[in-house]
Amino acid sequence: MKKPQRIGEQLVSAGVVTQEQLEQAFTFQKEVGGTLGEVLTKLGFVKAEDLLKALGEQRGLGWVNLAQVQVSRETLGLLKLESVRARRILPIAKEGRELILGMVDPTDFKAIEEAQFQSGCTVRPVIMSTAQFEQAVDTFLARGYATGTLRLAAEAAGAAGMENDVFSLLRLLVSWKGQDLHLSAGAIPAIRLDNEMKRLTLPPLTASQLEEMLAPLLTPAQRREFAEQLELDFAYSLDGAGRFRCNLYRQRGTLAFTARYISDRIPSLAELGLPEYLQEYALKPQGLILLTGPNGHGKSTTLACLVEHINRSRKANIVTIEDPIEYTFRHRLSNVNQREVGTDTHSFAEGLKHIFRQNPDVIVIGELRDHESFEIALSAAGSGHLVLATMHSLSATSTVDRIIDMFPGDQQSQVRAQVAESLLLVISQRLVRRAAGTGRILAIEKLATSSRIRNAIRDGKVHQLRALMQSRGEEFENIDESLAGLVTSGKVRLEEAQKWADNANFLADLVRVRGGNKA
């Protein structure tokens, strides 16, 4: 029996691609991943239709060109959006009791079983292109799922006409409501959407292309700084799109670039899903409020929300130190004086050294990073100032440990006393994917001051707070409690919540006791 050809060999035999193109595609596949078919189409070596025909012949299946079909709202409604996205499948048409199912990977038998269960039909798989499937998902994200007929031709034309320049890509980031744009030499441009990287239907960038693309973003002074430091943080405003927090760096001797979109409008606590008690803490006259969590989980937005609440509610002098400035504030009841590291001050530590001479009532620190900054923040919080800051830490209790560990051993007893005295509130937050498959929702962990919390910090028994937080108390809420509430209300799937849980078994027990919708 003759051994079937692999898809690459088959394409070369059919004259669709050359051996040289195939080898180039294999090399690129090792760099960025993905299937061989995806790489061949993104490099422009093969048309999607020719690839689909070859795959269909190889596997004895039919194929579908999504640009040449219309999928009805009723057909789309046979499957849930989360299944469509997770399994990379798409209902194409229903013929009697048979569902024609477009599949990126027709060997995914679990996907076929899931489609049969949801639709109540037998399934006939057909191959569809990854690029066209991603275009269909983009349409659902922009217009809603199963709200009308899917006509992909217009979407495909729009994607094909996408300009490969940084300004078009930044505007695309905004229109998709994505979090970050990622550009690297040798890689296909990508956008982080709901905390997942999504590659665009564009060819990979060469090193010279990327340098040319990014040059218009930088001032002469920024170019000199990047040449000296090999990395650069800066903010950029694009007319008609908004502001972006940017980072330029080098990897393997070539450029790489990340831009995070910053909305011009500062959302309210209610829009962010934050508890109302934060408003009361934000108006305290003195003390330390810390917002913590991983990168990309909304700390800066929460911080801006609290500053704007103070700005509208209190007659105060607010001084911020940021790297770079993200949200910009108008002076309302308060004055908001925003200082940017590198432009208005040399560093967080340097800016904080002189901050008391600026007569602040409220001090806002974009990120606590070093020993000196922690020391000044604690001193300010204990001497009549309200200090708000963000930190990278995994939980509310580990935040306290990290502050104390920043200091030498012979100072830690004094620091524990300072933290116990000045700490008002620690909020640790996570943005968790919604059960519907699009968008994220906030889960938080709370640690607020109380006599037993202060005593535990002062006595060096912070580790005991972790166990204590699995019980109920006004001054604390475990992240698992917050996640369990989202699961039982049907807003988040249990398996998604467990990715962010402190204790996955404890979370599962909470959900089991509370019952409710776990989908």
C-alpha cells in the first residue's frame, strides 16, 4: 500500500509551491509556530483555496471557502460561541438531520462530538482555512454571534486590504477593543485580545520593515535614549485613535515593540465591576492603598478610577509619578499634577524624594518598584498623606510580605510596624474570561485594616492570614470567594476560574456548596 504524501510534499508535487518555498515555510514555522498551511498562506506562497483542496484530497474530506458561502443566523445558533472559538469549528449549513461543520482540524473528534450534542444532528466535517475562520470570529466579536447572516466576503476584503503600518495596526487594536499590539522582527503582527495573542492575516515583519514602521513614533531625544539604553518606555497619542503606553526593546539583535491602548475616558467603579466601598477608602485623609495583581489585569485603570473619584469629590493637591503617564486628568475640585519618569523626573525614587516640597494631599505612584520608593511611600502614608500605588504580586497577603522583604533584616521589625500602622487596603485583582467567550470580568481579593490584621503584620504572622482568609470577615475576601460568585452566577466557567484561583479545590468546594450555573 502506497504511503500517502504529506501536505507539503503534495503541494510541491502539484506545483502549488516550490521546494524552496516549502523549506522557507518550515523555517518560519519553527520561529512562530502554527500549522504549515497557516504559514504557507500567511507568507503568500499558496492561496487558501488551493490549500483547502489539497488538504481535502489528502484526508478524503470536502472543503469550504467561507468567502463563497452565507451562513444563516439559525445555523449559527446551533452551536455556542464558546464552542466555536475553543474548538475552531463553524456550523455551515443544515441538510435534513445532518450538520455540515467547518473545521480547522478535522481530526478533532471531541469537537465533532460536542457539535453533535449541541445541535442534535449528525455531523459531516469539511475543512476550512484558519485565516477565514479567524475573520469569522472577528466578525462575531464586532457584531455579535448568531445575530444575523454571516457573509465573509466583505470581511475578507477588509482584512486583505489592511495596511501593514504601525498607525493602521494601532487603530485596529482600538477597533477590536484589544489590550496590546505586539510587533517583532521575523514574526506576524499580533494583538492581545481577552488576554490571548491573536496573529493578524499579514506577512511576517522583516527587521528593516519594523525599524521603518516604528521610526515615526520616536522623537530625536527618544531615539538617542533608546540607542544608549537599548529599551524605552514612552506614551504616544494618535489622532482619532487615542493614547498608547509603548515599550521598545531589542531581542536577538532586532527590534520588538509593544503598545497598550489607554482609553481617553476613565471608567467608573460600576463599569469596572469594583465594589462601592472603594469610594470610601479613596476619600480617607491618610494611609496606604495598594492595587496589585499580574500585568495586564487592570491595575492602572482601577488606580485612575480612584484618582478621578478623589478629583471630583475632594479639594486636594494630587501629585502622581508615572512611567509613562497613561490616563490624563483635568483639574476639577482637586489639582492633579502628573509627573512622568524620564520627562519630569529621573526616576520614581528621585521624584518621591522631593514630593513633600510639592505640598501634596494625595500621592499616586504608578508602580512601587524599589526599596527607596517603598520607604518614602510608607513614610508619607504615616505622616498625613493618602498614598495610592500599584504593585506586581500574586495575592493580598504576598503583597505585605513583599514590602517587608524589600528591606534589610535589621529593619524589618520597624517596617512591619509601619505597614501595620499605615496600611488601609490591599486589592488584588484578576480579569477573567467571561463564559460567553468574549470580554473579561473582574475578580478581586480584599485585605483591609483591622486590629487582628494589624497584629498579624506587626507580629510577623502574615502567613496565618492566608488560612484565615478562607473564612468570612468584613476586612478580607479571598480571591476564590470572588471567583466562586462569578461561576455560580453563570458569568464565568469553572475551568476558567480555576486558572486564577488561589486554591482550586477550595474554589470547587465553594461552587459545589453554592450550586448555580457552572457553565
